[in-house]
Amino acid sequence: MSDVDDYIARFPADVQSILRGVRGAIRSAAPAGDERIRYGMPAIPLDGGYWLHFAGWKNHIGIYPVPRGDDAFEAEIAEYRSAKDTVNLLYSKPIPFDLVTRIAQHAVQHAAQHGARPAAQHPAVHAGPAHATPARG
């Protein structure tokens, strides 16, 4: 079992299913590279040192960083965009796995065009086990 499998196993069964679906949707767009835990959450490597992360939270799954796209892409993810480079998928709504794949495809394209980002632009780091606490409520 991998570290990412261990991470997913800490969540309730219904959330585990969603996390596995998000992981699979991202991997379909970015199949190469060894996934691992970075900043306390699963991460999948893209080109140029760029990583796409996902994490389970109390009420949602977060995907980080999601680079800005053209107007059509931004319109498609608008209801899920919660911060400059964050997309949140609420457990209370159907999870759009096809959109997760398109987000990952967009991130792969962005990484290929722009390469690694300076450390100051990486997603916020939340230390400790409280970051991805599988509690729900």
C-alpha cells in the first residue's frame, strides 16, 4: 500500500470513494511519475517540477494549485474556484470527475509551458495532522 493509499484509507468510506475518483481523474491526465504525500496531501508530479495536489477536508475535496486559464476554462470551474489557485468540490454536491480530468489536463499543459514555479508561489503549507483531518460533520 502506498502513502497515498494510507492517506485515503483514513477517511470514511464515502469520502474514500470520492478521493479515489479524484485521484483516478487526475492520473488519467497525468499518468507518469510517482505520486507521493507533499504538504500533508497527495500530490502527482507534472512537467518541470510542477505538482498537482488534492486533499480531503471536512466538507470538500481541494485541488491545488489550479492555474488560471482562458475565459472558457475559468467559466467552467467558476462555481468551484475558491481562491486564486484552489478548486473545492463539496461532498454535498455530485463530484464532476470529468471536470477534474480537464483541470488536470489544463495543469499538465500549464506545467509544460511554464515549468517549475518559484517556491514562493507554491500552495499554502498547513503543517501537522489537522491539515487533512478526515472528520466530517
